Amino acid sequence: MTADIQYKIKKETRLRAGHHFVYALLRALSVVVLITIAVFFLMRLVPGDPAVMVLGEHADEAEIQKLREQLMLNEPLSKQFAAFLGNIFLHFDTGDSIKYGVSSRDLVLQYAPVTLALVAYASVITVISAVILAFLAATHKDSLIDHAIRVIPAFTQGMPVFWIGLILISVFAVNLGWFPVGGVGSGMGGFWHSLTLPAVTIALGQIPSLVRSLREQLLEIMDADFVLTLRAAKIPESVIFRKHIFKNAFVPTLMLFSVNLSYMIGGTLIIERVFAVRGMGKLLFDAISNRDFPLVQAVTLYCAVFVVLISLITELIAAKADPRMRQKEKSFGNNAG
Amino acid sequence: MMGLLILLALTAPYICRYDPMAQDLYATLKKPMTEGHLLGTDQLGRDILSRILYAARTDLSVMAAAEVFPFFAGTFIGMAAGYFGGRADAVISLITDTFIAFPYYLLVIVVAFMTGAGIHGIIVTFMIVGWLVYARVAKALAASFRNTEWVEAAKLLGYSDLRIIAFEIFPNVLPQVVVVLMTDMAALLVSIVTLGYLGIGISPPTPDWGSMISEGQSLINTAPYLSLIPGFMVVYTGIALSLIGDGLADRWRR
């Protein structure tokens, strides 16, 4: 009898988990489809004729026609769209780059690793420092550290990240000579060494807001009933922290970070330019100055799909780590862990 | 703080002794505090103080102009989604999800490029990108009002949905969205300056803090103040705006 009920509950939870998985996947897929449509229509935002914009006002009529042909601008919109979709779903491509004459997809894949390395490096710095600072602020509530941590975001909010990068260059590269002014070093050590300043710059742009939200989450958890119960049970404070508070803070941290990641990727593209790093940012700005529309579309598409993938993965990890996440709508109004 | 800045920007033509675009190739790269040039001159001998103040005029007015449409459109779309709920909400959520998937700066850069550099392009860009923040805040608030007694009462009186949104819900959403407006303006200013820095925003020689920073970058070893001063202006404005936001939030909370 009890075994039967247990089985039923188990089956139901598994069903619900599966349901959640499918739902998250469908949602991500529909967002990807909408992204594709948006990227297609990006080129329609160009005032006038894109082919003229590429070749200039005084270009040869025949050349313009040739480019119009290549960009399929002479076809009806529906046919252009069908071809665009076909290209994306069959080859993950947005067409050949006008400037380089090779597949935009290949160019993106060639430039992506540096950017990914930079994003990963910056993420590690961001998460480690944000978690440490938030814990400090939350455990020393209303102390000097806490106040400092709460006030700083007001200053950094309106600070252009590329400007912070310039200051870092001026201090650590030009005056102290600890790091190269720009470019990517060779060899394993040189590579990461040269990425340190850009990564720190990106991280500095992220840390204040992340610390602020993380601090509030932590305070909420520390005031939760289950922590009081644990204290009452004379569980050592360090164990409560390590085993319970940390575990409960993991999911909110993950979710916050995944939201910030999208913003961070955009910032990375700009910081690459400040530090002359040859990554996706370089590719994007070159494509922009060459008016290389297919390449701009490819960079946009790949970045956006990457963000969707990451947020799908974090959502699934969160759901796995914390069953409550699966049924947010049907919440039982119980916050205890 | 903001008042001082706006005052300085407005009176720039009267207090500046130099034309911000006038070059003086005999007086290039003067250090700040030199005779006649309070903040020094740049590599073309242009007076930095004049350029900073004229740039304040451009940047602040573009910021204000670019914020109008997103503020009203976003708030209205958000209120409609929150008020009607259900399918309208689902559709708008899907659209906002799609926008959020694009890294913010990537979207701003690409749309600004596609619509063409210059003030016109910036305003169009933020028409497309900027309404999201307001839509989200307004949606959450409107949804929480949907089942309140006063909305029900308005419905019983036979008011149209449009009238309820415009005259019942809007005044209640307004304080919150105005606070958002302040923080968003700071973010928008940073975006405008970033676009200027990247060379796809306000185009030189019109003074703009962003292009001033990028022009100074190549001389960061010898004349760091070229990039530092315009950056400080951006930070100053950001702090001023966030203080206004905090102040308003405090006042309305009471």
C-alpha cells in the first residue's frame, strides 16, 4: 500500500520533471526561431539599398546588380526568407562574407575561441569575487564593508566599462608595465596573461550589481526559519554555513549569473576592441566597417543562440538542484529548504 | 548635481571662450590648468572645457530624446500585458525573452550600425531596444493590480479597458516607472557614449564624450586627461541620475 503510494509519487515527480524539461526546451526553441527571424529583418533596417551601402554611391551599376544577386535582394521577400532559413537550419550559416568571400559561419567559429576564453576567464573572476564579497557583506551586516558594498554600485552603474579598461591600461600596462597594452600573447602562459586585464575589466563591470543582489539573497536565506531551527538544534555555525546556506545560495547565484552573462558577452565585444583582442568583437567591428552584412548577421545569431543555450542549461541545472524551481507557478508558498 | 550639469550645458555658449571645434595647432596638448585653458587642449588644440560642455549639450539632449518613446511605449505595452494577462502576456513575454537573448550591447551596436550612425540612428535604435525595461516593470505592477477592488469597481462602472489602463492603472504605475527612468537614463547615456567611442554614435567633429575618450586613447601614455575627463563627466551624470532615482523612490515609498 505505502509502496504503491511511494511509487505513484515518484512517477509523478518524474513526469513533472520531464514535463518541465520539454517545456523549457520548447520555449528555448521558439526563442531561437524568433531570434532567426529578428536577425533576418535586421538587414531590412538599412535605409536604402544595402548593395549601394556596401559599394558606395558611385559604384558601377553592374557591380551593384551582381551584389544584389549575391545577397538575393532581387528576389521576393518570402523567397529571401526561405533561403535564409534553409541556410541556417541546414548549414548554420548566414551566407558568405562579402569581404572575405568565405562562409560567415567558419569565420565566427575561427574567432570564437578567444572570446569564449575571455568570457570564461571573466566569469571565474566575477563569480569568485562576487561570492566572497557578498558573503562578507551578509555576515558583517551594517559594518563598514557592508556599507561600502552597498554604495559602490551607485557609482559604477554609470561608468562606461571601456573607460574602466582604459584606466586599467594606463595604470597597470603603461605605468607599471605588468601586462601588455593590448593584443593576445603567444603560448599558454602568455595567452592567459594577456587576457588578464580585459577579463578584470569585464568582471569589474559585473561584480557590483551581482554582489548587491547576491547579498540580499543571502540575507533572506540566513533569516529563513530553517536556519533558525538549525541554530536552535545547536548545529555549529560553520556547518550551517557550509552545508545549508551555501547549498541554498547556489541556485540563486547561478540564476543571477546566467542573467548577467548575456550582458557580459555584449561588454566583452567592446572590451576586445579596447584591448585589441582578436575575437568576435574584432570580427564584428571589422564586419561593420566593411558593411559586411552576412557576417554581422552571423555574429549576432551565434551570440544570441549561445546565450539561449546557456540560459537553458542553467535553468535545467537549477531545476535539478532545486525541485522548487520546477513548479514556480504552483508554489506552496513555503520558502524553507 | 544634475541641475548644475544641465545649467552648465545650457549656458555653454555663454561661458565658453572658445569654439569647441576651433582648432589651434599652435596650442596643442596643453595640460589642464594652463593659462587660458582650464582643462587643457587636445591634439588639435581644441579647448577641452568647451568641448566637454558642448558635448554635455549633445549627449544629454540625445539621451532625453531617445528616452521618450521607449518610456511611453514600454510602459503602455507592459500595462496592457499585465492587465489582460493570458495570451497577451504570453506573446509579450516571448518577445521580451527574444530580445533578452541578444546581448544588450551587441543589439545596440548592430541596430545602430544598420540604422546608420548619427543622432537619428541612436534614437531609432533605442526605440527598438529601450522599451523592454519599462514593459517588464509595468507588466509586473499591472498584473498585481488586475484583481484589486478598485480595478474591479472601474470595470463594474463600465469603463473601457483603455480607460482603465490610462486613468486607473497608469497613475499607480507611474512612480515606479519614473524611478526606472532615472536608472535607465544613466544606462542609456553609457550606451550613447559607448557608441560614440566605437565610432557608430554621434559622429565627429560634433563634441561627444564617447568620441573624446576614443580620440584620447592613442595618447593615454602622454596625456591621460584627454580620456579621463570626459569619462568623469559620464560617471558624474550617472551618479546624479541615480541619486535622483533614489530620492524619488524614497519620497514615494512614504
